[in-house]
Amino acid sequence: PPVLGMVIAGLGCVTAAFLATHASLSGWVVERAGRRGIGTAQASSAYLLVYYLGSTIIGAAAAQQWQTSGWAGVETLALALAGLAAGAVFAASRIDANPRATESNDAPLG
């Protein structure tokens, strides 16, 4: 059925986007920690802790949505999470607006 093909394509797109985002964020956390003089191993560890904790909680929530509402519930949860992620990216970009400026300002003048 054509619906199954759309589901598989959609899941493939979401998976690819998720993995690309995870790789980018993992690198950003370490890079930002290094710029701020914070231990990069600790920053990476904290990121992975939140990543796995979040995937556990959201996975359980998605299963609950699936059982009660089917695909519509899972889609609603996914859209809500996408909105939350967009807000977090906006907030993080405002906080870390010019990451290279701190590097060039810290360089000695001589």
C-alpha cells in the first residue's frame, strides 16, 4: 500500500535528520566547553546523559501515545518536540551568538 511507503520514507527522513542533529550537537557541546575553559569530557558526558535520559522518557511517551491515539498521537508528540527543539536552538543561538569573538578577544596583543 502507498501509505506504508510514506511511513517508511517519513521514518527514514526523521532518522537521518535526528542523527545529523545529534552529531552536530555533540560536536558543538565539546567545542563550546573548550572555548569556555570547561572540561570537554565532562561536557560530553553531561550531553550524553541528557541525550539517553531524554530518549528513554520520550520513547515511553511515544509508546503511550501510540497505544492511546495511534499515529496521530505520535505525530502530535513529534511536532511538539520539534517545536521545543526549535525554541531551544533559537535560545542557544542567542546565548552563543558570536562564538568566534571570544577566541579573537582572548588573544594576546603582542
